Amino acid sequence: WNVSLNLNASISDISSKRGPAMAQYVWRAEEQGSPFAEAVEVIRPLEELAVLRVDGDSKSLRAGLTMNGRLAGWQSNFGVNVGRSWDENGLESGVDRARLQRAIDDGLIGALDPLGREWLLSNRSKGQSDQLSVQMSTQKGIFSLPAGDSSFSLNLNGSRYASERTQWNGDGD
């Protein structure tokens, strides 16, 4: 019999920056403190030049077992593979323009008030997946013919895959 066992584990961690977070909104002429005769489009950075971030990490474990040899005159092969992986990712995609504009229009904040990271649009996701596969084959010669040996073969395969993912935004939705 030949037996082979394979094990694999991996970890990955990423973190990057995508550039400054810029707020964009309309400062209407009728709003308090506006020095303009008509509405103007304002584009400005968040406090302390906040940078948009991307982060993520993933982990996985995999194992495989293969056996082949003769069993009661049958050439047999058996294999099983199992694996599990986990990941978590985050993305800050920019400033929530609609929410910021509503807050300015409703007078909750002034057009020149400091703006922090609370105005960023962010999404997070978390997931895991599981895999299982089993393969079995067996073969045996039954009789001989002038053209060659005749054999009987039996192959069985099965697999299962399950995945779960959760996504939410910065507001917890």
C-alpha cells in the first residue's frame, strides 16, 4: 500500500491606503454663514487628511489523505480532502455625500465645521467555508479474452461544500 498525507496552512494579511477622503457637498447661498450669492460645490478633505483604508485577512487549513494498493485482489484507491477557510475584509469607499448633505441642509452641522471619519462609507464582510470530498475506486480483472483482459471497475465520488458570509456597513446594517 502507498499512503500519502498532505497538510497545508496559510495566513494572509493585507492593509493598504487608497488616498485622501474628500467631502463633497453643496453650500447653499441661503445657509447661515454663506458668503456666496448662489449655491457652490465644496470639495474638501476630512480632518487631519484622513486616508481611505482597505484591510483584510484570511486563514485556511487543508488536509488530504490518499491510499492505494491491493485489497482482496482488487486494485483500490481511496482519497479524502478536507478544508476550512476564514476571511474578514474592510473597505472605506469615500465620504457619505447624501448623509453629509442632509446634515448640512438640516442645520445639524455648519458647512465649514470639522469633518471626521464618522462621515466615511465603510463596508465589512466576514465569512467561512468548509469543504469535504471523498473519492474511491476499485478495479479487478474478471477474465481474459484474445483481445485483452476484461475488468470490472467501480468509482464513487462525493463532496460537500458549505459557505457562510456576513456583510455590514459602518452603521452596523
